[in-house]
Amino acid sequence: MRIDPDSFAFTLLLGLLASLPTLGIDMILPSLSATGADLGAAPADVGQAMSVYLLGLGAALLVYGPVSDRFGRKPIVIFGCAIVMIASLGCILARSLPELLLFRALQGAGASGPGMAAVTIVSDLFDGAAARARMSNVVLAINIVPMIAPTAGAALLALGGWRAIHLVPIAGGSFLLAAMRGFRESARIEPGIRLSPATVVSDYLRVLRNPVCVGNILCNAAAAGAVFAYITGSSLFFINALGLSPYQYGLIFGASSLSVMAGTLVNRRLDRSGVSSGQMIAIGLVLSTVLATFLLVMAVAGGKSIAVVMSVMIGVALSFGLISPNAMNGALRPMPEIAGSISAVMAFAQMIAAASSSALVAGLFDGHSPFSMAAVMLATCLLAIAAYVGIIGSAELSRPRHEYKASSGGPS
């Protein structure tokens, strides 16, 4: 039974591929203390389980990208799912923190394959408005997980302990392996091209030399940095500065995740109305920059309004729902034949931006105000504007008029 790319089953497959990496991030959050107690490690040391997971995720992307361009998307999904399942079983059987960290790194390395495949499959099969609509579904799936995964993780923790949480990636990997039997390879593979270090380097250099790719990649990464600024900063502000309970903060965080979903739905409606991808990115960039500026002014003035901070979080998250699908599609558009390599660079850049933004917010936090969150958020918004206008805008203006009119991803 083949999965039709226009069917709901295909949309569901894309969503599961995209969400598998984030399951390993959000679902273990409630279990860090219990994991440390069981393994005889401090909670702060168990926090390394997140770092090594992200390290494995990012490093593997740079390998999966060119491999998927040469051998197809299905092999990296199947290989990645197999690694996730083996590593998750290793996490369940771990008897010390070093063992757990080793298998967590392998979990991340495995999960990055299916996650990247979701983006490249869309690029393989769709163009223009159809591609942007499917990319919105990918972003939607990625942001559904943070809404439900911590709660699901807490429930599994109560029912079966922290080890039970690692059964979920096994179930997800098994489902994807079964689903791949009905998926027809989407990559346009040229059998005469061999995979070699020189070819891999050449493909990555092509990505880095293309201003449209680079501009969209940096714009998307900076916009993600703004989101991670509020993820880290809001936790510090609401829980540490204002004394809200984790449950209360969870409700606030859920609202912001929901607004990313709202942004992707607005993106689809605007697309059907004839609004270009460049205009949607511009709307998102302006909205997030204005909100970040307003929050910074409030913080400098000594304000601590919960309503204002919540409004900014929701607005910036909604903006990301407008920016990300269009920037991702814009980055893939110039060179679809190396979509895997482009996706790898895009995801790696987003991860670096997210980690840097979170570290800056935490390092600058003054213990009582949203200043660090607002400052980093505004800085990343301005960087996103600089990347989009400065790099992509200059590239589009230098192109011949007939190519510019045929383009669907440039500033407008």
C-alpha cells in the first residue's frame, strides 16, 4: 500500500518524522531529578543528557545531508529509526550516568535523520505554494510536541519511572519503520554521482556560496534564536523572579506553543489569499521586532507585567510560525538537487542559534526582570532582518528582472 503525497496519511507521516527529534528533548524534562536520584547523580549533571542529545543531533545532520542526496531519504529514515530504537533501549538499561549519556548521544544522532527527512521530502515533491503549505505542517508538528510531551513524560514517570519515558521513541521508531514500507523514494538520485569527501565539501560550499540559501538559513536561525530567548528567559522570569509554580508556567508555555501553530495556520490562509512568502516573512519580522522592542522598554523602565510578557511570547511565537516555513522553503528552492545538504546546514544553524540565545539569556539574567530575554530577543530579531534584507534583498536586486519576477521567495 503506497502513501499518496496528497493524502492525510502523508501529512501524518511528515509530522511524525519532524517530531521524533523533539520527543527526545521535551519528554524527559520532568524526569531529570528522578533520573539523577536513581543513577546516583546530581540533577545538574543529569542535565548533560540534554546537551549530549543536541550534540549528537547536530553532528549527525552534517553526515545525513549529503548521504540522503546520494542514496535517498528512505535509507536515512530507516537507519535513524533503528539507531533511535537501539539507543532508547540502552537508556532503559543504563545503570550509570556515563552509560545514559552515551545512549542519549546516540538517540540524538539517530533522531536527526528522520527529522531532516521531513524537510527534504517536502522539497523533493512540492514547489511554490504547495511546498510552503506542507512546510507549515512540518513546523506545526514540531511545535505540537512541546505542548504535550512534558505532560506525557510526567504521566509516564508516575506510572513506570523515568525509564518508561524511553519506550516512546521506540514506539515512534517502530511506527515509522512500518510506514516507510508504503513510502516511495522521493529523492531524485543521479546514479553516476559518487559520494566522496570532495563531493560532500563541494555541496556544502555550494550552499554557503548561494546568498538566497544563506540569507534564508540565517533568517530562520535568528528567528529561532528569538523563540529560544523567550523559552529560556520566560522560565527564569516567571519561576525564579515572580515565583510562579511549574504548573502555572506550563500553562503559559503551552499558550506560546499554541501561537506558533496559529502562525502556521495564518501562513496557510495568507498563502491562499495570494500573499507572497517574502511578504509573510516581512510581517513576521516586523511584528516580532516591535514586540521585542516594547518588552525591552518595559524592562528598562522596571516593569514586570505578566500580561505584557505573555503577549510578547505569544506574538513572537506567532511570528516564527509565519517566518520559518517560508524561510525554510526559500532556502531549499535554489538547489533542490542537494536539498539534504541545505537542510543539514539549516538545522545545524538553527541549533547553534538556539543554544547561543539560551546561553546569553541565562548568563545575563539579573534575577528579577525580563531584561535579558528582551535584549537577546531584540538582537536576534534585528539579525534576522539583516540576514533577510541585507543578504537576500541584495541578491534578488542583482538578478535579471525576468528571474526576479519568476522567484517566489524574495523580499517584496
